[in-house]
Amino acid sequence: MRAAADPSHRGLAAGALAPGFADPVLDAQAVFRAVMEALARPGTPQRLALSLAPPSPLPPALAAIALALADHEAPLWLDAALAAEPAVAGWLRFHTGARIVADGREAAFALVSDPATLPPLDQFALGEPAYPDRSTTLVLACTRLEAGRGLVLKGPGIRDVARLDAVPLPEGFVARWRANGALFPRGVDVILASGDRIVGLPRTTTIRE
């Protein structure tokens, strides 16, 4: 992970000086493991040990995932609510070294604080047939994330079926996700986050209501 820049850098937003991980190496490794486990076991919530206080309105779970996974080679896209706060972009640049991009097709990760405003999925990188990993992972903030009820999930990493109650989700999410799955091996992956819980939805997962 890229080392933090000199905090005296001219033009650095005041919010960028807020602390990141207490232990950048161990904390990033722990978040990375949780994300990988979430994507390997779709629909099964994983917990993050969160001690971050990022600039508002960036949720701590989204911040932790960005700090663990974004860097100078993995740009970030921010939804309108996050992009409207300069301190958010400044804090993310300072702690990750990642570029903040306006075009979702250039982003390795998209941070979405308000799922209702999520653009169509084809406005993000969908990968290429030979390089399906060159796609965007969407990280969506939810107010509720509970297993055992709600949407029905099937696919690799799920024994029989899993059920997931996630609120809010983008309008027409199930139909959008079906179209995303039809692109396999291309397509986006999604991580849902609420409080200290995350759930992975890789493109191989099918969802029905």
C-alpha cells in the first residue's frame, strides 16, 4: 500500500488529516481477509473491526474497504453525496494514494453512500473477455443487512440457497443483477456494507425475490 503523503502538502483538505488505520498493515490485512471471505461466501455477513472516523458522509465500512484495497493503481469513484464533500476525496487520496475518477469505467472501486443514486451498471468497468478482473467492484452502504430472510441467493460458495435482507438497494436491483450475470465472465461485483457488517455478491451469484 502506498505510504501516506506529506501532510504539509499544499492544498490538502483539512479532513484529509483525520487518522486512517491505527495499524495500516495489520488493519488492512484484516479488512482484506474479510472482503475475500465475503466474496467467497456470498450472502454470509462478515464483520470488520472498525475504529475509523472518516469525514462525513463517508461510512466507516466503505472507508475501511477503500483504505485496504485502493492505491495508485486502483482508482476510486465516488457517488454524488461523497463527491460533494472535498474532505472525503482529500482523506481518501491522502491515505491510499488512489486517484478519484469521474468516469466509473476507470474505477477499480466505486463507493456508494446512497444506493438510490447508483448509475446503470454499464457505466462502470465490466472487464474484458480475456481480462474479466478488470472490472469495478461496487461498495454500497446499507442501513440494514441481515441474513436468513429476504432475497434468495444461489451460486458458487452457497450451500443450497442463502437469504439476504438488504436495505436500501437500487431500484430494479434484481433485474440489473440478472443482466450483469448474463455478461459472465464479465460484469461487476458488489459488496454491501452496514455498520461493521459486509456481504459479498460476486457476479457468479444469482438473485431472485
